[in-house]
Amino acid sequence: MKLITYAYLLSVASAAVIPSKKDLNRGKVLKLPFRKTHNDSSSVVTSDGRVLVKRESSREFAITNQKTFYSVDLDIGTPAQSVTVLLDTGSSDLWVTGYNNPYCISGNKESNPINSTIKRSGTIDCDKYGTFNSGLSSSFHRNDTSFSITYGDQSFAKGTWGQDVLSLDGVDISGVSFAVADNTDSNVGVLGIGFEDLETTTGASGYVEDPHTYPNLPVVLKTSGAIDTVAYSLYLDDAAAMEGSILFGGVDQSKYTGTLYTVPIVNIYEGHTKPIALDITLQGVGISSSNSKKTITTSSIPILLDSGTTLTYFPSEYVKLVADAIGATYIASGLYGMTCPSAEDDRELVFDLGGFHITAPLSSFLITSNDDSSICFLGMVVQDSLPAIMGDLFLTHAYVVYDLDNYEVSLAQASYTGAEEDIQAILSDVPNAVKAPGYSNTWNGNQQYNAGGNIFTLADESMGSTATVSGHVTTSSLTTTTQPTVARSSLSSAASQAAAKCNSADFFDNILCLLDSIL
């Protein structure tokens, strides 16, 4: 969701309507493979090598050795102008940056002759992802209604709604309305693919004079006959992969292992009879290794599975529970630090989403420096407003099917085997998905977060045992050694002194500030 400053983008390689084995069960699927693009930069990574990006209102810089972008490319207008936008499951509108945005730096766009003579002044490089000049398109129709949105990171976009000839990597989506933001402090636009009820035109994100919905991209794909249902599957592949994919209207069974479990989307916003965002219930978190298991909490919480966010955003008490369980200590400004685990540490975070688990290596959630720092920071950001947000650090490990028609999400553990595609169209229900054992155990408004409980209630076939509960700690009956421990972070005296001054509201600014003191 472009609610958050930290974002991955999706870079589409090519879109295609896929005829499948047995004609996709007589259905249709639109596949958009995307590639992960890397650019040189800076000094902070997750300890398993994951690439991170930080986007901040009027500037952009990487917090990694290589920037990674996931983006979709649009051709707009007559003649066509190319613009790159962020694909976002956490919002619902499409907007692009206008050529005359005052926040853009001056310069020429050599790759786009249409805009090559336009001079601008400002602070952000808008040419990097492209801008749109509606005055140079003979097919643009302005509808004389204003567009305005402000995101959780306080970045914003303002402009005017309209329609034009519009192509998403060769697929005609001209029925999709979009806004031209002639005033924005973000250098990349957004293609939101959430519920229509989350569109800015409804007033969900602020007052509008005439509340209404309009057909956004997923709906237009269905009404045009390109797909059969308003549903799509997201597969980010592993951290090292150069490609991933999103399937509108379909599921690729080769991209996950085990059972595809379905859970309901929950309605957490007052005044709405149906959910307006892609929120589901996280029913608990644990930690496991090759020889032990421990439940951290069984307190339920609503979470947004958001392709437009990198990190995980949990309430402060929830973050503290996780930090305590992994041996991290509080440093300053919402940051928890620890001595980086050894390469032999095989601990995984276990997320209970309804009687089934998605696991991720602990290393995926630890942020460190490439400069031989022994200090790791927990990649969970304190955010006490709900819903909690689980971004790409989690989504990389899950295969997720967003079924907007049925208000459900189906998940399974992502598979990285590179097996031959096995794509099926979603005609009504998600193929081969079953209701999760905890389908009905949704968040009930409770915001008390307590340690303990037991998420390891299913038979552990790999170890030939069933998990048992002992007090607040859940362990396998075959546990013969204690859980691997990691020494608590011993910051250098310089870093300890710096902790008081590293008090930015921004998560990554604080990490960089502390690392400057450590290194």
C-alpha cells in the first residue's frame, strides 16, 4: 500500500492471456510476469541478503546494496507516452504524475521525445519513471473532477480525473479511469488493485462532494471478458529471483506447496457493511527451529497483505513480544537490536493465519549493514493503528490469492522449485482451495496482546509428534536441546550515546543514524 514510505514496485516483462491445459477449465487468465530490476546503491540489507527500498516523500534512496523495483509499465494517450507506476494491493486508484508537477527537478527526458523540451524545477526526478502530458494526447478526455489523496507517510497527490487510450504492457485497459497528478511529492504513480469501495471517489480516505465508485482495473478486466472473476494471485518468488508474476483470474499450482487455505476478509472499518480493504486475521505468531518450537502469542490481529509495503508494521506490544522471543532488546525510537545470528541459526518465524502456518526464516526479518556490522535490527516497525501491515518480507514466502468477488484470501507456502506452470482459471471459487481450520476465528476487536498460548496444534508429520503446551511456552515432544540463543545486542559506547539523538520518526533514518555510530 502506498500508505507507507517503504515500498517495492513491480516491473512487468510482458502480459499475456494464457490458454492453458484443458483451456484453463474454459476460463480466462491474464498473466503479468514481472522482473526485479536492480540499481547500484548503499549499505543496509536484511541478513539473508534481501533487497530493500525506501521511498520518502520528496526523495528516494536505497537502503541496500542494490535497489529492487517491481513496477508496471503503462502506455497512455495518442501518441503513446510511457509511464511506470507502482502496483498496489493496498489501494484502488490509478494515478500518474503530470508533466508540470512543481516538485519535479528541471531536465529533459531523452527517452521520451514527447517530453524532451519540457523544463521543470523542483526536488525529485520525475523523468525516472515518466510523466504524462495530457495536452499532447489527442485522445485524452478530462472529466473536470478533482483527485486528491494523502498517504500514511504524508506524501500526497492532487490532480484531475480523466480517461484516455491506456495499455498495460500491451493489454488494452482503456476503460480504466485515472488521475493526472499535477501536484505530488512522489516521483512514481500508483496502480491500485483493491476494492472499489476503497477508491478515493467514495470518500473512504477523505470528504468528497459526490461519493461514488467506478470500475477500476480488476473490475474492468472482468467486465471486458479478459478474466472471469475479480481475483488475482501474487507470487513474488524468492529474494534472489529476477522474476515473479501476478495472475489476474487464475491460480498457478506450481508456485506453492501443501494446501491452499482460504480465510475470510474481515471488515474492520466502521460505517461499512462489507470489507473495503484486503485485511485478514493473524491468529498468532511462533518461532521454530530444527529442534524446538515456541508460541510467541495467540493474540489475534487484523493484517493487510500489502504488495506496496516492504516491512512489517505491528502494534508496539506485538513487536515487543516478537523481540523478546528472538533475544532482541529495545534501543531507541521503536528499534530493537541484537547480535546478528550465525549462519547456522535455522530459526523461522511462524505465522498462524487460521489453523495453518506460513513460515519465514528469521533472517528475512533482520536488517544489518554490508559493512561487517555485527548488529542486526528487527525489521518490524511500530504502528499502533490497525490494521497491522505485512509487506513483501512476508509475502515473498507466501502464495496469495486475493478473491475480491467472494471477500476471501487463500494462502499457501510459496514454492521456489521452478516447476512447470500449472495454471487454472478462477471461475467462481479458487481451484483446490479449502477453508482453513480456523476460518471462523476472525479478529473480534480485541486489542490486548498477550504472550503464550499454542499455535502448534497440528500433528507434526515431519517429526512424528504432536506439539504440546507447557505453561506459556509451546515445545515439541521431541525437543532434546534448548532453543538456539542469540546474545543480546551489546552496542558500542558510541552507538549507546547516539541512541538518544537517533530519534527520527522514520524507521530507516534511525537505523542509518545508529549504524553511522557503530561502523
